[in-house]
Amino acid sequence: MDFQLDPFVEDLRTQIHAFVDNRVIPLEQNPDALDEGGNIAESRLNDLRDKAKSEGLWCLQLPERLGGRGLGKAALAICYEEMNRSIFGPVVFNSAAPDDGNMMLLEKAATEAQQERWLKPIAEGMVRSAFVMTEPHPGSGSDPAGMMRTTASRDNDHWIVHGHKWFITGAGIARHFILVARTSNDRRKGLTAFLFHRDDPGWEIVRRIPIMGPEEHGGHCELEFNGLRIPDSNRLMEIGDGLKVTQIRLGSARLTHCMRWLGLARRCLEIAGEYVGEREAFGSTLAEHEGVQWMLGEAAMAVQTGRLLTLHAAWKLDQGNFARKEISMAKVAVADALQRAVDTAIQLCGAKGYSKDTVLEWIYRYARQARLVDGASEVHKMVLSKNLINDPNSFWSWD
């Protein structure tokens, strides 16, 4: 197995690393650079985005015809990790959730006309987007096919939507939305996906839901649909393909989450390593204490394990495989590795780590969602178990 990076990817990685170090990380300790949700303020963001575009670091996930660089998933894993060494990194390069996953979905599933109208403005950084699927109990969460309550009813060449959604990331500022609704009671073909615009009547944002961690731009919102009319031309894929849309969207999105989280985990260990190398106690630096070495070593092993699982899943996606079990393994392992890395870093940095003098407390609050978003860890373990029981030989195969 060859782990040597392609020179083109290595050049991009080096560029991104320098950009993050020199332009993005310095803003993290500037209170004026934060918005109300704890993310980078739009006024600062737009300037950095212009610089990223000028240096060819924009939308690496999209093909060149759509203004990107056409990187495969394995190459993205390398670059996304570097981007998220800063808490502000991914959004600067137009690689942050939820836009990142939405663009990948529209590039694969939308018609040419739909890409022109709905994808290109996101790719150009002109608008933001949201993926509208999750519902309050007893509606859909990890089981959209069986539990979705929001309906879309056919009315000639339009669809009429009624229902209730929540925890819709980015909805507070999104202009373009991808909605999944029930169009029949068929277990596998009962969902359909649609595209709608913020200005379309018949729906509203009920509230921006407060959360314990910092937020993506636009927060996490609760929505109600009371007769939203969507023309059939804004249907994404075929009637009944909504579950397929969610699988396309969430499969790669779960893995790109892992790619970014690995960058945050690395950053935590960078901060901790620098601190213990300087801080003295009982006649020597903390880094010379065996207990400290064990803590850092174990956290680093967890991060490296997550990197290998993520790269393997990305490689399989590049080969045309769905990589479901590989993505589930990476999702569980990297979520745990991020939590371990930031907890270890705060413990080693003591009061400084718990304060806002470093970004560790920001990452700690953010990291707790990793075991929940895009499928709780327990759901992914169920996926792994089913794969192991149903086809044990295939589970352990290398190709």
C-alpha cells in the first residue's frame, strides 16, 4: 500500500497549512472576529474567502467546470484536515458543513439546469444552503424512511408541503434549501427530495435553537411548512428517490466531518504539546513527566487510527464503493478521537485550557456533537454489526 502523497496534493496541503497558520489562526483570539454564534464574522470571512479564491484553494471538492479543483475523496481528506487546524478554516475555503455536503450532492444528483440555478451560487460563495430532513419526535431522525412525517402532496405540476423540521443547520441564513418529504407510504420509495428558495411562501423559521457549542453560520433552526408550493421542476432526482438522495448526501458528508475533525484534534495536541514543553513543575517540564507522555501518546494514537480509517474509507469512495461500513467505523473512531484529544489537551493545560485564552474550550463544546450528528455512534455500531453478521468474509476484505 502506497501512502506517499501525489505532488499536486502535497503542494495543496502545504499551501493550506501556511494559509491557515498565517491568515486564519491569528483571528481566533480577536473578539471582533466572532459573530453571535461563536463563528467567524462575515466581514472578516469575506476578505479571507477572496484570498483563498485568488490562491486556488476554493471549493476543492467540486470539478473544475463548477469552479473547483476536482479533488477525489482521499485527496480531500488530506486537505480538509489541514483546513480545520483552525476553528474557522473550512468555511474560509467553502468546505464547511452544510454547504460542503449539499454541493457534493447537487453535483451528483441535480440536472444541468438545477446545477445552474441551485448549485453554482453556493459554489461561488454568493449564497448559503441547508439540508432539511430531521424532525422532532415522533418524526424522522436516524430512520427517515420509516419515521418521516413531513408530506409533499402532488397538485398538477406542483407539490404542496406540510410538516415540521428541526435542527436544520445553517437555515438562519440559507437561501437555497434541499428538502426531503414523504410522497407515499412505500418503505423504500416513499420519500422524495425537492429544492426551494428562502423567499418562497408557505414556510417559516420558528426559532433558532440554542445549543451548548459554537454554531455554523445560520445556527440550527426549527422550521414549519404550511402549504409551501414547489414546482415539479425543482424535484431532485425521481419521485421516490428521497432515501437515495439522503444516502448520497450523508455518506460523503459523514466522512468529510471526520476529515475536518481530525484537523481540530491535531490542533488540540499542538496546543497541549507546546504548553507542556514550556510549563515546569517539580523541577522539570511537564513533557518530561511519564504520565503526561502517556496521555499525549494515547491521544495521538487515537487520532492516527482515525486518520487511517478515514483515508481507507475515502479511498474506497474513490474506487466507486459505497464504503458504508468503512465510513461508519471512521465516524465512530474519529468522533471519539476528537473528544479524547481536546479533553486531554484541556487537562494538560489546566486552567489555561479551561479558559478562553486558547481555543480548546471552543473545540470542547463543539466536539460533543460529533458523536451525534449524521447518525449517533450507536447507530453506526449497529451498521457495523449487521455487516459483520450478514457477511463476515466480506467485512474483513481489503479491496
